Amino acid sequence: MKNRPIRERFSFAFDGLCFVWRTERSFRTECGFAVAAAVALVVLRPGWQWAALIVVCAILVMALELVNSSLEYLIDHVHPDIAIAIKHAKDAAAAAVLVASTGAVLVAALMLASVMWG
């Protein structure tokens, strides 16, 4: 799979994105929040810096969910049995998404505070 043409590599990435979209409710939910954030940016017009920060946060959460999903698919395929170390690995990956999501919510709250009282 290495050194493939860029078009083929983009195709692999798009296939992965579509698969996660179809199979992971969490990813679809996070995409919905990203769309809501985009609408809020259009309505509130907080400034370019806030908009950039919100966009980066939304993309980070979605990217981490993609990584989390890929780890879960791989782990479940390689070791379908329940094992405590595998549970810890999957929980840690899910925690990364939770930490990023919490950070995104905090950034959104700060943006709202800045728009309302700034």
C-alpha cells in the first residue's frame, strides 16, 4: 500500500471516512455538533480568531473519533476476546475523544462569553 498515487491514497481515506460515517453513531453525532458550531459561527460572527479556534476544535474531535474507531476495529479483529489490557486501550482511546470534546465545549463557552460580554 505504500507509495501509491495521491489520488488512490485520497480514495482510501475517503473510503475510511465513509465507513466510519456509516458504522459509528458517535462520529455522526460529532459531525452534527460541528455543523451546529458552523451555524453558530455564522449567526454570532465572533471574529476570525474565534472561528478558527472553533473549527480546529471540531476537526480535532472528529479526527480523534476516526482514530478511536480505527483502533477499535483493529483490536476487535486481532483479539475478539475480552481482555483487561485491550479494554484499557479502548477506554484510553475513547477518553482522548472525551478530553478533546470537553476542550471544544470550553472553547465554545469562552467564545459565547466573549461575544455576549466581551
